[in-house]
Amino acid sequence: MTALAKLGAAALSDNRETIGWLLAAVLSPIILVTVVLCSVGEGGEDHNKAAISACFYGVSYTEQVPREFREHITDMQTAFSRLDSAIQTVNENAEDGGLDATRVKAVFYALCFGEDAPSRREAVQFVGCFYTTETRTRTVEVTDDEAGETTTEEEEYTVNVPVSTEAAYANAAALLGREVTDDDRGNVEKIYAMIAGTADSGGSGGSWLRGADPSVELDASVLTAPDTKNAADLVAYAEYAWRSGWGYVWGSYGNVLTEASLQSLIRQYPEMVGGFESVIRAKWLGGRTTDCVGLIKSYGWFDPDALTIRYGTNGMPDITANAMYYAATESGPVSTMPEIPGLAVWKDGHIGVYVGGGYVIEASGTSKGVVKTKLAERGFTHWLKIPYISYE
């Protein structure tokens, strides 16, 4: 009781908001994550998936679900919104890849489900567990307007860099004042796998056609309406990525894979990228790479004037394949798909671009890269109109 009294007194200090939240995280009597993730039997497994889906995708519960549980889902959705905002701010000052929003939220879910939603300041503190800052040097041009001369000089700047999984867990444990157990880590991986899919997301089956004109150049001339983001140009962009022989690396979205960016991705995704490092080095280092949903996001983030891919721009958020499917307002079983090139085709954890004539272009796993496949052979279950893309 003495320790609890001291914590209670601390919660009344000037730091009361932060400490109060941390106190709740440590002492809350409602440990619902145990119920959600550790239920036994088929019904428990369905309940697990329903709860996780509700938090990540906004699935609605009926009135038969207890009010207290629905309130916890709402709190987690509020937390996710605040975490997303904090992650976006961090990633705006990142190089060679930023934080994996799905993993940050999976960790938060596993450690904090059942707690009150954190404030925006507390969400920023939690996201801070997953990155550090580095000071780097770059060469810049300086123009002397009076003399009309341009010189170069070195300047220092700071960037945000993701830390390793172990470092992130250690930071989270220190912030929350509790141990991150092996069960916690296992729960994180289950949640992450459910939301993000697997490293070789394309699966097996069907024939694979590789592009025949390898290139790292970006070409805006293939677009018919470069000032908009539309279905026809998504098809043209995907076709160009395929012809140019883009590779597959989890977490990438169309930029050239350099040694620095590969190391950054390994830090972000030690299993999904680090576990495939030798294959990635042999097949894709030095070329443009993407993952399945990254192919769509790279079109959304493509700046045709600068010929660059600018993270998080043009209204296209950084979301997973599953989140993109659940965000769609028009979708249906693949058997009902209209003949509209530029639709996306989806199965759990994986997404591709339908390019017409029964063919799909998809980033289909580390060993294959961006390939053209036959829709009928790939096991896609649903079609969707991609949010943020015009189908007029």
C-alpha cells in the first residue's frame, strides 16, 4: 500500500496528467487484453479478430456487446488517431524510411488495451519510444546575391531514425513502468500479422511475368492527367513500375534502395526485411523497390513535376493493404468485379492493381518483385475502389 500511496501522490504533482496515465496503465484492474488475445477455442479466436478489427478498422458492435467493452474499443480508436498524428510528425523529419505505424499501434494495443485513451502529449511520448534523433551533415549551395556567386558549404541537420525492436520495447517498459513480457511480444506479433499480413504477401499460385526494361528512372510522360490522382494513371504508373523491374522490400514505396535505406528498413522491420537481407541484397539493392500497398501509395505520393515520391502527400495516407480495403466505400466479392482498370484487388494482407483484360500488377514478395499475373489464378477475394483515387 505504501508504494501505491506514493504513486497516488505523484499523480497529484505537476506531472499529474502523464503520471496519472502511466499509473492507469500499470494498475488498471481491467486487463481486457488477456481476454481478447488469450481466449481459448474457436469462439475466442473469432472474438480476438473482431476486437482487433474493431480497433484498427472501425468495425461496429451491436448493442448486445457490453457498453464497457465498446467504450474500451472507442478509447483505443482515439488512441490510434493520436498515435497516427504523432507518427506522421516524426516521419516528416525522417530519411530512408520512417516509423511503421501498424507496429507502433500493435505494441500499444498489446500493452495498453483497456486503459483510458492517452492525451495527445502522452501519445507523442509513446511514439518517442520507437525512434531517436541523429545529427547529419549535408552540402548546400549558398548564393551571394551581390557578387552573383554560388558556393557550397557544409551544414548540420537532425533526422528521426527508428530504433531496434528491442530498444523500443525497453523504452516502452521504462515509460509505462512495467516489464514487456514474452507474452506481450507474442501478442504484438499476432496483431501485426493480422493487420499487416506476411513478409511474402503475394503467396503462391499462378504464372509470373517480369518486366523487360529495367530502369530506376521515374517517367511522368506515361500519365495522361498528372495533376490528378486517377484510375487510368494508376494503371499506367503500375505498368511502368512493372516494365522497369521494380523489386519487393517490405515497407518500401518506390524509392531507390540504397545501403542506407536498406539498413533503415532492417531497423524498422527486423523480421520482415532483416530476415530476407541476403535475397534483397542479391536481387534488389540499387533498384527501385516497393511492397504491395506501397505500389499504390507510391503513385499517390508521386510528384510528376519534381519526379520524386514524397511521403504522405496528395491526400494518400500511409496505411496497410487491409486498412485500404476497409477504408473503401465501394467494394465487393471478386466475382462481382466490374471491368474497370485501376480497381484494386485484395485478399487478407495483400493488394494489387487490376490493369484490365484479366491481369493484375502486384508487388508479390521478396523473391518475385513487381509482376503481372492473371487475376483468375491469384486467389484475390475482393475488389475495391481505392480511396483517394478518382474513378470518374
